[in-house]
Amino acid sequence: MIYNTQVAIIGAGPAGLSAAIEIAKDGGQVMVFDENDRPGGQLFKQIHKFFGSEHHGAGIRGFRFGEKMLEDCRNLGVDIRLNTVVYGMFPDNELGIVENGKSHTVKAERIIVATGATEKPLAFPGWDLPGVMGAGAAQTMMNINRVQPGNRIVMIGSGNVGLVVSYQLLQAGMDVVALVEGLPKVNGYDVHANKLKRQGVPFYMSHTIVEAKGNGKVEEVVIAEVGPRFAVKEGTEKVIKADTVCLAVGLMPSLELLRMSGAAFTHIPAMGGYVPMHSKNMQTTNSGIYVAGDVAGIEEASTAMEEGKLAGIAVCKELGILDEADALKREAEVNERISELRIGSHGEKRREAKDEIIRRYDSWKEK
Amino acid sequence: MEGKVIIGPKAVIECTEDIPCNPCMTCCAKHAISLDGDSINSLPVLDDEKCNGCGICVASCPGMAIFVVDVNEGTVALPYEFIPIPEEGQEIDATDRQGKFVCKGIVQKIMYTDKFDHTNVVTIKIPKEYVNDVRGMKIIKEGV
């Protein structure tokens, strides 16, 4: 069967849903595809309160944004297809999908890719033992499936993912017996780290995991101090009794589909590695294909939702659903909110990295 | 603060990093919290003349970095997001910023409204000399 739609959105996470709402509220026809059995992407795992200001919804727990967006989608009649895998992007804005075990084609006038991110792995002896998992996996287990991943957890990485998930592990009744960070300083927000410290979680800075040991499952974790270039300092090894190792060593954009589309990429380490070059309106080098959220560079759910709106507005403008003046006005509002989220010692780096992506897109376009 | 007499409970803001965030400012009915600059990124500052120690900001701060301290009464109000929620009158272990035991304390008051969305504001009473050290509490497990 062939589905025809004005806009196809891949991924029903914060960026995809927010784009869908933006388009549907202007009367555009949208189909959203997601391989999971429930929408929301990572939002429903985010049980902590978000930062920002009132117009970003600061102080609201992440999953509540998900609830609100799903309600908006329902009211607007957005067509969300769950358990639906998009397996291919083909020329002329065609998608190959598998829905309920059947293969279909989607023809769209515009496509927004909002496929999110993948956790980066870390290899060490014993990394294949049961009990070693991504921090995001542990978060899914406890916050979505209500299962404790273990009892005694070693968290590797002190970025916001590592810090926030550690706190949630404590809230779910587990012990975080070590938080291990290769750098000499906490990578995420101090306030998140302080919440853990107040609970007595030991922080091991300038440390790395050497090995996970155990008979058929994680039983002991060996960590050690690192010197320059993260080389392990001999003789500093410590053995920690633990049954779970959570890896929170960064995320990378999920680019598999975009690679099929022929869009051009560029390498920006601060954004997770390879990212699609895109304009300030989220258009890739393949006209007709837009990106939003973590796939366009690793940031946060709040920025992903705003980027979704930018992509939605741009698509509406191009399809003539939204007139130029309205589009410009709304873009300006979104951009103002985004710029507020990309300030400060953490946000500034992301802003510079985003600007660099856009600069590279602009210079590609000139050529 | 030195040389100044502080009367009653006052917010103590332990927000140390420039992250774009301002619910502490917008939630305060007394307008006692402002940002130390034009940007949303600036650190919050307290006008302790205006602050009446109500504790709304304790629940509103997404970073859980605000406490209400009464130096004369020996009370500290903390954001608390664990279960079980302690009961008023219950004895607890008061802990410091590193989670280390400081002293015993008694839960004096638990403030909660739906708006707090699962963040309870727990006021504990402790010996006065520890009000600047105590920033957490642990429920004493029976039989331990």
C-alpha cells in the first residue's frame, strides 16, 4: 500500500511530536512513524524537573511535556503510527516502512527526521557480562517497565545523563555505590551532582573502569585512577562490589536513515560526532528533508522540542500552509527561546557547535 | 550577612552555576528572589528583607538547590523526593552536603501541594549550631 501525506515525521519523541503539532495546528497533514509501542521517545523516562524559564515550562517534570504533546496530537488528529519501523529513505521523499508486519511505501512532500540518539558504548574486559548496560537502558527499565536493573550500581560518566539517572536509581530504591568520571571535574550540572552527594554517593573523579568481573554476571567492578591521556595509573585499582554497571559516556545522533537519504554530514565532537549539516531552519543538504532534536546534534529535550517547532514552521512555509510573515514571526519567537537555552558555561558550547553546523551548511550552499 | 540580625526563616540559595533557569524568581510571591544580571543565566540573589521563608522556592527549584534555614530556631527546610515520606514528629538522621551524618533531628513540618509535583518540603529541627551544615536527611531504618 502507498500512503500519501504532506509531511512524514520519523520519530515520535519530543522533536518529532513538537514538529507534528506545529504543522497540524496550521492545518497541514502529518503522519508520524515510530518503531516503539508508545510515543514520547525518551520523554516519559524523564521524571525530573526541567530547567529554563516559564515559557520553556521550567520546573515541569519531563514526562508531563510528553503527556501534554500527546494530548495536543490527539486533539489535532495527528496520525501517529506506532510499532512501525521506517527501514529506508529513497529518492523523491519516499519512505519504506513496516507496519504490522507488512511493508508499505510512504510518499511525502516533506520529511522531518527526528530519530534521536544512541548511547555510546565503552569497551573494557567484562563489558559483555549481564549487568553492564547503558544508563538509558537502566532508566527505561525502572521508569517505563518498573523493574530495578540491579541493587548496587556503578555509574560511569558524570554528564547530566549519568547524574540524573543515578539520582533516579536512588529514588527507585537502589544503591549507587560509585560514580566514576575520567575527567577531574563533574561534566554535568553541579546542582545535579550535589543532589547525589547529599545522598552520600561516592564520586571518583579522574577514574575509569578497568574491568567488570563475575561468574556469568557482574559481581565486582575494578576502577582505577587515570593520569594524562586517561592512562590508568598502576597500583591505584580499587575493587567495588556491584551487580550493575551503567554506561553514561555520551550519545551520538542516530543517523542510519539519514545516511540513506544522501544528506551531507559534518563532524562536530561537541554535538556527539557526525551530524547532518543543516540550515538554521533545520533543512538538510537534501532539500525536502529536515532534521530536529538529537539527530541534529546532541542537546536536551527542551531544545529538541524547539527545534521540532522550527522544522515544522519551515515545512509549513514551504508548503504554503503558513504565509511568510507569520512564519518569520513564529521562527523569531522560537529562536528567542532556543537562544535562552543555549547560554551559560554548559549551553554556550552547544550554541557554538550549533552555529558551526549552520556555518558549514551555509558555506556548502554557497558552493 | 555578617553583623546583621536575621529574624525568622530565610531562603538559602545554593545555586552556583550559570545555567539558564529562573523558576525561583518567578515562583516567589514576595518578589524576594531576583537574578544577578539581565540574563536568565545569572545566579539568583535573595532580598532577605522580603523573604518570609515560605518555602515555595524550595519545591520550585528544578536543581533542588534552595533550602530555608532559621538560624534562631534551628530548622532547615529541604526538598525531599524519596519514599517513604517521613511523618511529622519522626526522628531522622540529619546529613550534610556529602551525605554524612551530622546529628539527629525531628521532622517538624511537611509542606506539600499538587503544584509541588512530588517534591515535598520537609522542615527538620536540629541543634542550632548545625543549621549551616545540614542539607539533607535520612530516614532511620529500623533494626539498623
